[in-house]
Amino acid sequence: MAQFSFRVLGALVPLFLGIFLMLPRGGADRSPIRWLGAALVVLSLVLLVTFPLTSAEGAVAESSGTALWSLPQTLSCYTFHALAFVSVAAAALMITARNPVYSALWFSMVLLSNSGLYLLQGADFLAASTIIVYAGAIVVTFLFVIMLAQPNGAARYDRFAREGFLSALTGLLLSGVLIAALHLAMRTEPRGPVAGLASRPADSVVTIHSAANGNSLLATHPHVGGLGRMLFTEQVVSVEITGLLLLAAVVGAMLIAGHRTEETHVRK
Amino acid sequence: MSGNDAWLNNYLVLGALLFSLGAVGFLTRRNLIVIFLCAELMLQGVSTTLVGFSGFHGTWGGQVTAIFSLSLAAAEAGVALALFVVLFKRGFSLDVSIWSDLREEDQPPVEDEPLGDEPVETPRQWPHLAPAGRLPERRPGVSGEQVPRREAVAAGEGVARNG
């Protein structure tokens, strides 16, 4: 456990140090400090990906469960690593971009790579709806509001981060605790698919499901049909409540933004 | 560690990283819109975790929950962006620190780090489209004084700008 923690911390410390260095604090856009931060982020991601390869006791680590991102070296493994790399790197660029437009565009990059990861797990409907709803609607609405609210480009408050070091330290602690707890759970809990849960047949892109206990409903509706069945039978009340929530949000947004006030306070 | 466990572990680690990065951005940025984008990034981390569990157990439950969180994010974005438009109309700025007087009455004001006194960077030069074709001639039947397009645009550009 201690070994594992040191390894993870060894990869997380450069990640959040690089984030701290990349945060905007005035100065030129392409300063050497920013490049150093980007290099640290890339280094930590490479460390995270290649843990089992670089460690001398790789085989032992894999059998005892201490290897972090260890997978069978297949094409899907490489696909996962590439997509996860793009996702985390785009997230780092998103939270450090000085222009909010670039932040929104990097966020859509995160969404695209996450959709690829969903496809890898066989969640095809979720991947498609993430691209359509998130990248197609939400991010575009963000861009509209950014262009409404910032007609003249960069503002001063975009060029200075607030409490950058403490924030990066918080992120380091948060991710360290999360990953350590995860590792502890993976070592101590009995593993394997939970018996009694209805399983999908193993026909996703990655055939990782060893489940053979076929539910008849899921056997006849292996793909998005099964998802629809579950949404509109077991979860139908939740679907109705979500629809009510969306209606309330639409009414609330019209009430908030559609109201034109005559008096406008100018604050400084 | 079997293959299933490794996949689940990978998705959970990725979800934790995305969540933490979103938290860092949420804490450290000053622009309201970027703060909200970082909250969406945290939601993405949670969705990744849910999809990882869904694949691990081979059930639909995680995906269904991820779809609910997706629609929740859409509703949240609608209301929050409406709020940002109203706030920008009132304050001409998206800086969070100018809204600190919305706090509770008995709370002391938060002392923020002062912004640097560096001048706002010069506006970028955007590319111009090369002129193509020619203006259509005005038909004699159409009456009315039309404001030339360029002047209308120039008059609309006097929006106050804040730094």
C-alpha cells in the first residue's frame, strides 16, 4: 500500500504542480513558466500510463493488484490510454486557458474523448447523447453567452487566478485521497460482477463481461432497447421528475433572463 | 488483478482525476462562466465513474444515472446562463468578486487577492474576409431611408468594457 501511494503521489504531484504553473497570473501568453507547467502535466500523465511498464516488479505488482493502469496490452488498452490522455490534458488546458472561449472549446474536447471512452464500455447511446446534448447544445450556449458578455476579448479578471497554490494543493489532496481509497477498496473487497444482477451479453466493443446469467429481457434487447426498457419501466418516475425539472428550468430561465429592467446599475 | 477490475480501476481513476481538475478550476478562476464550466467538468468525472461501474457490472443502471445527470446539467446550464446574462447586464463584468455583497449580512467581506495592474492586452486582430462580388443595386421600387450597415454596427459597438 505504501509503495502504491508513493507511486500515485509521484505522478499526482507533478500534475498539480504543472497545473499551478499553468494558471494565469498575468504576463505574456506563452511564457516559459507555462511551458514548464505543460511539460510537467505531460510527464505526470506519461508516468500514470506507464506505471506497470517502468516498475521493476511489474509482474509482481500486477498479480498483487498494485499496478494502477494495468491492462492487457491490446488495442482497446491503447485506445483507452490515448483517450484518457487526451481527456486529462484537455481538462488541464481548459482550467488554465485565459480566454473563456478556449476554455469552452477545450471542454468540448474533453467531452469528445469521454464519449470515446463510453463507446469503449459499450455505452453507445450515452456517448451519442453526450456529444449531442453537451457538445452540441450546452457548450454552444456557453459560447453564445461568452460572446454576448465579452464583446471585447480578454478581460483582466481572466488573466489572474485566485489562490492558485492553495487550489492546486486542494486538488492534489482530493485526488490523492480518492485514488488511495479506491485502491484500498479494490484490494479488500471481493471482486467480480455482483451475482444476481441482470447482465448484458458480452457484445460491446470490449468484451469484458464474463456474465452468463442472461435475463430474458436483456437478452432480447441487448442494446439501446434495453436501456429504453429500463428507463420507461423501472425508472419511469425518475424520467417524469426529470421532465418536470427541465420544464421548471425553462420557465425559470425565461423568467430570469427575459425580464427587461429599465434601470441598470453600473458597478465598479 | 483481473481484466474487469483493471478496467473498472482505470475508469475510476480517470473520473477522480477529472473531478479533481474541475474542483481546482472551480476554486481558482474568477470568471463566472469558466467556474460553471469547471462544475460541468466535475459532472463529467462522475459520469465517467458511473459508466465504468455500468460496464463492470454489466447492467444499465450506471448509464441510466449518467443520463439523468446529463439532463440535470442541461437544466442547470439553462438557469445559470440566464443568471449570468442578467448579472452581466447589471454589472458589466463577469468577475465573481464584485458580487461579494450578495453574502449574508453578518458575514465579513472576503478579502480577495488584488488583480494585477497590468493593462488589458490589446485587442486581437481578427481576420478580414476578402471582398467578393459587388453590392446589389438598390431597386427603385424599395423606398425608405436605410441606415448603412457599417454605421449601424459601429454605433452598436459602444458597449462599456470592464477590466
